Amino acid sequence: MGDRYFPDQSNQEQVREQSKILDDFSNEHGLTFVEMDAHGKLRYCYQCSLIKPDRSHHCSSCGFCVVKFDHHCPWINKCVSYRNYKYFLLYLFYGTTFLVFELITSLEVLIRFGLSDNIMRDLDDFIPVAVSILIHIGFSYYPLGELLIYHARLVWDNETTCEQAKPPLIR
Ligand SMILES: [Zn+2]
Ligand SMILES: [Zn+2]
């Protein structure tokens, strides 16, 4: 209603009629859906005026229904979904690999510092590397490595972030 969302206030009779309209439409057009809403009828998007295909969700930031919606990413200002999920995974994988490479190649300085016979002299070389490693562990591992592990599990289960938060109702 306007720009504001109002919860569906249809009574049971209205829900039955809506359900029949949606079922008739999908049968007429030979469309098959297995996902349903909380009332047990086909999912309908009032903003887009269409029956939501299975696994799709309306993104309020993009303003349309998105197929295999995972999440809306504010960094790329669009949805991570069916078409770009592979690139999102690759980004996480390459980012994490680079982080691991960076940490492994920094080990030399840590080992040299540990074996040093004059710690005060080597402190100037050690501090920038140590600070850099801490920053990378703090800011890179959490968004990249953690997300990679999380999404690897989602891929294994054939699930999206959205479906994990709110499992779909199958009829
Ligand atoms: Zn929609
Ligand atoms: Zn979006």
C-alpha cells in the first residue's frame, strides 16, 4: 500500500479464492511450482505482480524478484543470486588463497625474529610485518575465510543463505 508493507489480512475464504486463481493460472500455462507460502498457496509477489518461481525472493533493495536469491550485497550493490553465485564463490576462494599465501610468505620474518640474537636490532623489521599480519587476520580472515567455509557448506547442501535462514515450505 503506497510504499509501505502491510501484512496480508485476507480471511480464510479469500485465501481459498486466491489459491484457486493462482492454481488455475499455473495449470493453464503448464507451470509447475512446489514452494508455497504460509497459507499453503502458491507464492505471489504483490510488488512484481507475478507468481514467484521456486527458490526466488523479492529483493527490496533491487525492487524485483531474484532467482535463487542468496543475499543482497551492499558492496556490489546488487544481489548474489543464480547468475553471479559462481563468481562470488571464486572471489572468496581467490581472496582466501591470497591471504594464506601472504601469511605463509610472512613466516620467514617471524622465524628469523624468533632465532635472532639481537632482538632490539631486528625490531624495526619485525613490527611492520607483525602489524600487517594482525590486520590481515582480523580483517581478511573473518569476511573471506569464514564466508568461504560457510558457503562451501551451503553448496554441499544445495542451499542459499536465505533458504538456510528461512527453509522453504514444499507442498
Ligand atoms: Zn517481486
Ligand atoms: Zn538485491
